[in-house]
Amino acid sequence: MACRRALLVAALCLAPTLSWSGTPQTSNGAFEAFVAALRIDAEARGVSAATFAAAFRAITAPDPGILGRTRQQGEFVRPVWDYLVGAVSPGRIIRGRARAAALAQTLKAIENRYGVPASVVLAFWGIESDFGASAGSTSTIRALATLAEAKHRGTLFRDELLAALSILQRGDIAPDRMSGSWAGAMGQVQFLPSTYLAHAVDFDGDGHRDIWTSDADSLASIAAYLKDLGWDPALSWGYEVRLPEGFDLTDYTGDLGKFAARGVRRVDGNPLPERGNATLFLPGGLGAPAFLITGNFEVIRGYNTSDSYALAVGHLADRLDGGPVLANPWPTGPRLDGAGLRALQTGLAAAGVYDGPKDGRAGPKLREAVRRYQIGAGLPADGYATPTLLAHVQGRHGRGQ
Ligand code: CA
């Protein structure tokens, strides 16, 4: 009820604010034209006139606060260690363990059905909405309509808006309860509407896929999505490891058993699995925490493409299971910001080892290019992008465009 009241208040307050601030008439006219065109496409998808009218009853203008936020993507611009401090906080670990105890039976049933460990499902739930406590109170229709009308990221948000209307047509959620983040991710699991349509499940058996108020549906929807993305039940997401002296960094991907044979050890003392593929991941370079990540790490990145996010999910899952804090300290030296990473991408492209986007984001593709460059230049191949590396690349290949 509190949420519904908050939305109502927001809807009542916003319209007068806009007119008092002198927003030109054409702005609302453009929004009305956008909604009118949308109505035709929605009806073609089976959304009734009544559903459409109910969805837009309280929405007569875009949300001016949302577009300014589209330039912020915290998990891509902050260093991984800063992100981990917030995402895997002691308070969150305590709350997560309490939720694990209270929901033990449900979590066990979900693990049995989908083959994803309870700790991993809980970790997603914890990071997406602090275990359901902060699922976001922005109207999903309003958020998506704002982004779609502005053509932010092309037609992506218009397609998501049509998917959201399809969800309303199915009757899984009332329009005034369909809420989430400013970017249209919904409920306790922060699914975009298309993800919801393809992967959300009704686990408590009431006939509705309720990722807003049902713990069971939320947790099972996370697990079902991970299963659909290819989660391998035989392996963890990854393992924090120690490398032996003189480890050959140029041979960084392959069988877990071979890494063990080369002297790589888990920091918690448990043995590495004998089978399964893994890649060495050094998100802070040599001397910082080192991981062997499996294909499940890429599955996590299917939920959210940031390396920091995936590492936070994996580490939080381990901590909820009683695992230790990371063994090695993070680096304190200078690091590349988004502009620096873009410059590095440009330089590595000039060096012929990178053909990905010049978007200033770290990820597997940039990491692979850094490693190829380092191997070619005879540098330690840790795949870690630093200002020193950028200077090295630019010294050989210029500053580019
Ligand atoms: Ca349900």
C-alpha cells in the first residue's frame, strides 16, 4: 500500500510541476503522439484498449529525471574493489544468511528444480534488490515510455515497453504495482519485461509470475533464467586461487585439472575440481586477488554484462556459504578511467589485437586483447589494463583518434 500511495503522490505532483516550470506545449504533444503510435503497435500484439488505457492512466508526460541518469553505469566506471565493498557488505551477508535460513525449504526446492546453488540465487537477489527490500518504486511503464520516446538506445526500450504492456494484458500484475528501477528493470529480480516474458516462473503455484511480492517466484525466476542462460551445475562460478612462483601467464585458459597440476591452489584450501574449463582472471593485475573463472561466470554476465557485477555475485555467494574474505589486497596504484580505457582500446586496435567497440568498458574482449599485446611485447600477461600499459601501447602505436 505504501508503494501504491507513493506512486499516486508522484503522479499527482509531477504534472503541475511540469506546467509550472514552463515546459513547452510541444513536449507533451510529442509524448502524446508517441503514445498514440504505440497504442496501434500494442493492439497488434493483443493488448486491449482497456489494458492500454489503464497502463497510461497516470502517465501523461515523460519523467525528466530519468534521462539524466542514463549516463551513469556504476559497475562499469568504478573500480571492481569499490563496487565489491558496497555489493558484498557485512550487513548484506548477515541479511542474506538470515533469509537463507528463513527460506531454506524453498531454496532447496529451487536448487533441485533448476540446478543453480541456493547461495548463487540469493546473491543475485541480494545485489538486485537487497533480498527484495529495495525493488524500486518507479513506474515501469513511465520509465520505459520516457526512454522509448527519447529513443535512448534505439528501439530497445520501445520493444520493452510493448513487452511490459503484454505482461499487463496477461494480468500477472496491476499497472500501479508494476514498478522497479528508473531504467525499466522490474521488481525484486530487476528483469526487463522481455526477460520476464521469456524466463520468469510461477513457483508458489498461484497462477501468476510475481517478481514484485513473491519471494518464491522471485528466487525461482532468477534460477530459471540462469538455467536458461546455460548454468553448469557441476561447477562453481569460479575460485579464488594462489599462483605458484614463476607461473607461466601466457597459458591462462584450459582444464581445471591442468591448472592444479601446474601448482595453482584455491585460497580456501579445498581442491580444484578435476574437470571443467576455466580461465585465469586477474581483475587487479598480478598480486591482487586471482580467480579461475568458469563458463558460469559468463552466465552471470548474461544477467548483467559487467565484470564487477559478476565477481560481486560470485563472491557474495561464497560468503553466504561461509567462505572467506578475499585473500589478496587490491591495488592502490593509478587506474584507467573510461577515457583511458577508450584510449587503450584505440591503441590496441592500432596494434592489431583488438576489434571490439571503443566504449571505455573493461570486459573479456579487452582483457584478451591486453593479454595478446602483453605476450607480443614480452610483458607479464595478466590482462590488466593500467596507465603504464596505455603508455606502452601509445609509445609504440601512437595516440590514434
Ligand atoms: Ca506465483
